[in-house]
Amino acid sequence: MNEASRRAIWCALMVMALGACSQKPDYVRPAAPVPSQWAGQVLDGGRDVRHLGWEAFFLDPRLKALIALALENNRDLKVATARIAEARALHGIQAAESLPGVNLGAGDTVTRVPGDLSNTGKPVLSRRYDVNLGVTAFELDFWGRVASLRDAALASFLATEQAQHAFRLALIADVVDVHLAQRELVQRLALARDTLRSREESRALILKRKEVGLAGELDYLSADGACQAVRSEIAALERQREAADNSMRLLVGALPENLPEAWALGEQGLNADLAVELPADVLLRRPDVQAAEQGLIAANANIGAARAAFFPRIALTSSFGTASNALSRLFSAGSEAWLFQPSLSLPLFDAGRNQANLDLAEARKLIAVAQYEKTIQQAFREVADLLTARTRLRQQLDAQEATDRIQSQRLMIVEARYKEGIASYLELLDAQRDFLAAQQGTVQLRRQWLSTTNQLFKTLGAG
């Protein structure tokens, strides 16, 4: 076995030992700082959101088209997606540091030595041709510095990917909420316009009765004021609807004219029959929690890189090829040329730079732990709030629908009494106002209950 072979085997053994002395701390996932059960909630059956995509959960064809447009055109989502490509590239750059880079080199060197510096007293012209394969300053990662940096870059990439998933879920939920708000405002506007037509008819009738002396000025002023109040409400609702339309345009990028007709608010088909698992199962699959954990893994890996900086750094520079002073003899026998140059550097004095870097890495890990725990707590609160809201809003909506029916019956009785001259117009107006308020309240609560179902779909880590 020649000397070159022995050196190659020695280098291979050194590379196999990489990572054996890694300074990276073992990663241990922190315990979730939340209860093991949802407070006051009983787990129920239903659809499993882990494998339930938005296409199967949201049924309105217009809403499906809007979500698809948002996923295609939303600028913030495009930025989040581009950041994944950026993080993937950074990971690729760092991963390349763990492998030697091999370069092919070829050169032609011409040197002229003046006569007063040569042994012969005459100018000397020399020429050299080289062709070689070389490895320049490849670090033998005996202490795991490069591997730790590679692991940190990988975790950062995965965190960016999970952050994009979280943003995508949030975008879908925002589109659904705005769509539900639009459906609510359309229905409330229809109710308000029907009420305005009814009150304008009543005002016209009272004006005729006033002209023949059967109604007083107070009745007419009350009827006119009631009309103006509804007009004011219609204007406010129109303003809210236009604002909702603008919000939707921002989310989806553009609103084509050929979108399908939207279903009514009560026909959206959003049911709260979603399976709710234990907190540990729900929270750990949420993309925002996974992104926070990947950030913690990256911080843990950076500690390993900071620790490894205290140890010697071994680098290897080598090349193998041919060299000759004549191009015709460049590949002749005996023209082999090689270089083997290992180097070692040991930090002796750096004014505390390495220690400060280690302190910085450990402080950032503490920050990452706190951020991870806070993300867990925030996620737990979101799910718990929505579970409570789902139950209470359903109870509130049932009571509001009962109120709606009661006010409708009351209005029918008061209208009959008014026609018989038993009730005053002010009593009729009061019944009309209460009935409109009950109808509007029912529509608002129905939209809130549907929005709660939508948000629950997101917070459970759907898909």
C-alpha cells in the first residue's frame, strides 16, 4: 500500500468519526403548559379534521371559488410561499458545507527572472502547465459544528414551511368569515328594505287619514321618523357591505364576474360536527405550534455550533494532477503532482467572543422555549374559547329564533288591533321595531355561529 492510499484511508476514517464528538445538546420537547382536558367540555364524535380538506367542509360553490382564488392570487400567501423556497435554499447552502467541494483546475504560468537575479546573469523565462483536481479548506467536522449549523438550517426551513401552512389556514378562514359577513349583510339589507316599504305604505295611509281628520300630527310624524330611521340603517348596512366587498377583493386579488351564485346564510351547510380530541393530540398538529417547535430545534442546534467553536478546527486542502514545463509532456509518465495540506487552528484568545456567542445561543433557546410554550397556551385558549362559543351561541340562537317567532305573533296581533282602532299607531310602531330587531338579531347570531364553526375548523389544524 503506497503512501497516497494510506492517506486516503486515514482521511476516510476521520470523516467516519464526524459527529462522534458533537456538542449539540439532546433535544427534549418541553411539556405542554396546558391542562390535559378541555375545561368543561365533553369530547364528542364527528368528522375528523385531520383528513378533511376545505373542499369537503365548505359547500357553497361561490365560497369554494373564492377560496381557490385567494390561494392562487393572495399576495401575502405568495410571500409566505417564496419564503419556503428561500429557507430551502439556505438549508441547501448549509448542507453543502458538510461535503468537500472538488474543483477542476488548469493553468499556464509564465515567469521571467531578470538577469541581475539569475545565476547566469541573463534573463530566465520559465513556463509551467498544471491540470489538477483539488479540495480547498474542507473542514473535518469532528466536533459537529457544521452538522449543528446544517440541523439549524433544516429546522428553520421546516419552521418556514409550517408557518406557510398556518397562514394558508388563516387565509381560508378569513375568506370564509368575509363571505359569511357578506351573506349576513345581504339578508339584513333585504329585511330592512322590506320594512322600509311597509313603513312607507303605513306613512302614506296615515297621511290620507290625517287629511280627513282621522289621524293626528303625532301619528304622521312618528310614521315619517320610522321611515327615516330605516333609511339610516339601510345606508349603514350598505356601507358595511361595500367594506366587506373590498375586504374580499384584498383577500382574493380580484372578483371575476362569472362567480357562481352564493347560497343564503342559512344554507351554507356548515355544521359543527367536528371531532374534538385531547389537547395533546390537537395542539401538536397545528402548524403554528409545529413552526414554533422547529424554531426551538434550530435554537438548540445553534448551541452545538457555538460550543464547537471552542475546540480546534481541522481543515484539509489537497490536490492531485499533473504538471510540466511543456504542454506536450503534461500527461507524460512521471508528471504527477499532488498536494496534501492539513491545518489545525485552536482559539487561544478571542476577547470572549466565543463565550458571548454561546451565551447568545443559550439565551435564544430560552426565548424559543418561552415562545413555544406561549404558542401552545394561545392555541389551547383559542380551541377552548371556540368550544364554549359553539355551545353557547347555539343556545343563544335557539332563544333568539324563539324571540323572532314571538315578536312576529305579537306584531300580527297589534296590527289587527290597530285596524280595529283598539291600538294606537305608537303601539304598532313599537311592535314593528321589536320584530325587525329580532329578525336582525337572528341573522347576526346565525352568522356568528357559522363563523365559530369556521374558526374551529381552522384551530383544530384541519387537513
